[in-house]
Amino acid sequence: MQKLVTIQSRAIPLPAENIDTDQIIPARFLKSIDRKGFGNNLFRDWRFNVHTGEPNQEFVLNDSGFSGEILVAGNNFGCGSSREHAAWALTDYGFKVIVSSYFADIFKGNALNNGLLPVKVSEDFLKVILDGITQDPELEIKVDVEQQSITFNDRTEHFELDSYKKICLLNGYDDIDFLISRKQAIQEFELKTQKVYER
């Protein structure tokens, strides 16, 4: 996975609340176990007309005025079924950070396991960010993983992040990579344990 240390980027506002995983990636596109290609169908039924397949020009991802590696969404993002494909679709599209005032627990875990950082902020700060980037799409958000902070327009909040997942994000590790990085310590522990049993 790609290392996430500091992300400074413009952002895309999606203020809808209760965005569930079926809206993020509809069930009919879950036929592949390869993580690549899901970004093409991210928010498919919002981005495209269901009947004609034409882009919905009113949807923010089709608005060329907005861009960036950060998605700022309304409260309760990622609710619904526990499909990991939702995180795959968001990362494949190019997002590195999702900002909301609340994340569904299973989505949060899936996101972190796939190198996507869910940043939970207060409802007040979320409104400030959404209003700000909607009015001026060129404004940037800075997310510091080491400091666990998010800054927008000189205002900063800190967010919670599991210490193990923080190590993984900063180093670009998945669970296997993390174990490999601890190979020497594991071998030393096994050797020490073996000596104890041989006594």
C-alpha cells in the first residue's frame, strides 16, 4: 500500500448523510475479486443516468470545478452492508482521505485495511469545511497522520487513530507487511522461547 504521512489537497464536497456502501459501489458491480477497476463505478447510480448511461452533470464528481484526494461527506458515511469493495472503489478512484462526522465501524475498518484514512471531525468543523470548499473549490485541506490532525483555513482538529493502523498507514503496510517488518523480533522471541523449553 502507499504510505500516508501528510496529505494536502483540494477536496470534493458530498454533503449527503447516511451514504451506504451500495451507493458507494452498487452490488451489481461486485463480480471481481481484483481491487482494480472499481473506481470506474464509484457512486455509479449518482454519477450516471441509470437508463441512458450518460453522466449526471449535477453530481459533484462530474463537476470539473472540484478535484482532489480528499472526499468530505455528510454524517454516517459507509453504513449498510459490510462490503470491502466500497473501500476499493474509493481508493481506486484516487481518494486517500474521507472526512465525515461519523463512520460506520465496519467501513472504517475496511478503509484502514486498504490504506484509506477515515477522519472523524466534529459536526461543526464538518460544516465549516463543506461550506468552505463548496464556495471556493481551490481551498486545500491538510491531514497529518503522525500528528493525527486535520487543518482547514487555519482551524485544526485532532482525530482518533488506532496506534497499529497508524504504523501501517505511515509505512504503507498491510497486515502481512507489518508481520514481515517484525521478522527479526519474531525470530528472536522464538529462539528465546525455544531455549526456555529446552531447560
